[in-house]
Amino acid sequence: GLGFNIVGGTDQQYVSNDSSIYVSRIKKDGAAYLDGRLREGDKILAVNGKELKDLRHRDAVELFRNAGYHVALRIQRRLQPQNGPVGHGGDGESGGLPLAAILVPGLALAAAAVWIVLRYRQRM
């Protein structure tokens, strides 16, 4: 296979009022993963020049199965996170540190600094 799963279609809308086909999962060590350009959450607009507009889910799956060895995808990159099973990257890693990983240690250091200053003032 191509190494990814899809969701969506006219009969299984993944996004409300949008029957587009989306990448739901990149399979580790699959063709899409090794290529590195496709991301979970991408909207697939066309496969080998054939638009994926107004297709049922199973028809889209069949189109991918018959795509051949060389496959050209036209995609639209997801710009905003959406609710649902779609993750943030193909390899299971985020693109940066979560905000809590920065704030919690920073607040802990600030609290320790305040405590040290207060203890130092009490001794004077």
C-alpha cells in the first residue's frame, strides 16, 4: 500500500459540511512515512490528476488502491488543529515543546528565587 489511512467522503464526512478526503494516519516505515512529505490531517485534493471531489469513502479507497507504483498527490496542508483522531505528525513527535514544558520549570525557578530572596532578607 501507500502507507497511510484516509477518512472522509460524501458518506462519511470527517469534518462537518466537508466531504473531502483526509489523511488520518501515516503508517511507520510505509511509503508515505519514508517519503516524508505527507502529514496526518492533510486534505487530499487529487490522486494522479483525478480530483477526489464528491466521492464516497470506498470509491476514494479504491482510487488509491489502483493508483499504481508512481503516485502523485495534490494536497492541502492542515493549518489549524481539529478535533478528532488526527495527530500532529507522521512520526508521533510534536514539532516543538508543549507550553507546560516551558512554563512549569520557569514558574518553579521563579518561586525558588523568590523564596531565596525572602530567606536572605530575613537573615539581614
